[in-house]
Amino acid sequence: AQVNITHANSRVSAVLPTGESVEILLYGATIVSWKDATGKEKLFLSQKAALDGSKAVRGGIPLVFPVFGKAPDHAATATLPQHGFARTSRWEFLGKSTSEGSGTTDGGDSSVKLDFGLSQSNLDEASKEAWPYAFGLIYSVTLGREGLMTSVVVRNEGESAWEFQVLMHTYFRINDISKVSVSGLETSSYIDKLTTPISTNTSPSSTLSISSKIDRVYTPAGGPSAPVVIAEAGKPKFSITRDNLNEVVVWNPWTDGASMADFAPADGYRNMICVEAGAVKGWQKLEAGETWEGGQIVTDVV
Ligand code: BG6
């Protein structure tokens, strides 16, 4: 059996013969749904998320580029909106490739890779003016039976060097935040964005539990290939490994979520945790003609 792809004007979806599925908006190349073979949704998407291209999607996996948050001190990105323009630009769907699983009885497809592209010519005038660099991004979303891989290739198509940050802002769906623990962030350096001034700390050797607002940028001591695991009620749920993405942001707005216009239900913070793989501490410098690649593999453990 083959992968079933639908490509409408504004979104692309793919369903594996075994039932797993993924749905991506061209707006931001935002992944808005990822379901397992039983139809269970793995990502949190706010009930009030705008899906019409009027603002960045609250949920799923928005892609952050070329700046994480705001960077008033970094001249080249200082005037860009929070988290840059990739999540609010319309991408092109470049096509799909499938692979057959060795373990499949009918030789059917066991994974599908969907490629999306964004370059300077796709940007609106305001973004082009604010960030006048020639670039090419290829974002690949690979859906398999065991999980979802997202990777990005960044290319400098200009004549001189520029710098960027990139991050996969994954909103994981969970049942109850009070039962969640995150491992893989122990004894690691982290920046706490909620302290004034922002502080740098070292995490304890115990796993992370969340019982209030959190906004931290971890540099996991184990490096990118050591998994960060989200467990619920003691059972591993998602395992994240990274390539070239040295940081992991953990964010949950807690009850402040209710004050965001596009966050619903008001107690939705109980059902989500953002664990975001990125290269966001300092800057990645790309010389003219150079490319950089990074990605994450999320394994659906349960
Ligand atoms: C996280 C940041 O990645 O994204 C937080 O660390 C931020 O500081 C959050 O609040 C959501 O950002 P936005 O722009 O989607 O509301």
C-alpha cells in the first residue's frame, strides 16, 4: 500500500498505509497535526489557533528562524518580530519521497518525506526589508511508523556572511502536566528567561517536573544525541534526539496562557509542554555559499 498525499492550496497531508498521519500548513510550514496509527493526536494545537495565515499558529510545530525570541542587541535581526518570519511566511511545497519498509508484509510504504522551501523571494516586503539577505531554507518532515523527523537545511545564497538562529517549537500533547517529567536535562546549564535579569544556572541531577510557569533554554550536558524524554505517570511518551541543535527550550505558560488571545482552552496548559530543539544560544554564522543542517527525531514511545 502507498502513502496517501493530499495537497490543497494551503495544506499538505500524508497518511501512511498503517494509519499514521501528518498535516502541514504552507503558512509557516507549520505542522498542525501528527497522529499515530490509532488516530491519537500527538501535538497540542490551541482551539483558538489562527489557521488562516493571519498570525503564527499557537500549537503544533512552528519553525523559528532567523531569530529566537527578540534580539534587540543583534543588529541584523533587531527589527524582526518575535521568533522571526519563517513561521509567518508562506512556504512552497517541493514534493514528497517515500520509502518502503523492510518489515512490511506487502512491500508498502513505511515512511514519507515532505519537503518545503522558503527563500527571500517568498517573503513579504516588510520581512525582506528587515532582513535583506539571500537565503534558502529546505524543511523536511519525515513521517515514519515510530516517529516524526524534522530537519532543516539553511543555505546562504548571498555574497557575504550572515548569522541566524533556528528552533523547532514543538508543542507536545500530554494528558496532565502534573504527572509529566522530562529527563535528559539533568546537571545541565540553563538560562532562565523568567528571572530579572535573565540568569544562568545549573539544573539538579533529578528529572524536571513542572508545577508553574517555565521558560528555560537548556544546553543538555549529554549533547544532541542523548535523548530528552518526556514521560507521563512514569511512562516514557516521547523521546527527542537532535542533530546539530545544541539547545532545548522548555516552555509552559501555565495560567498565563489564559491571557494569550489565541490560547484555548484556558486550562490548556495542563495538556501541553513545549520541548523545543534549537540552535539559539549565540549565532550560527554562514559564509556565502555555505549550508548548515540540523534536525530532531521524535520517537513516539507509547
Ligand atoms: C518560547 C519562548 O520558545 O516561545 C517563550 O522561550 C515564548 O519566551 C514562547 O513566550 C511563545 O512565543 P510566541 O511568540 O509563540 O507567543
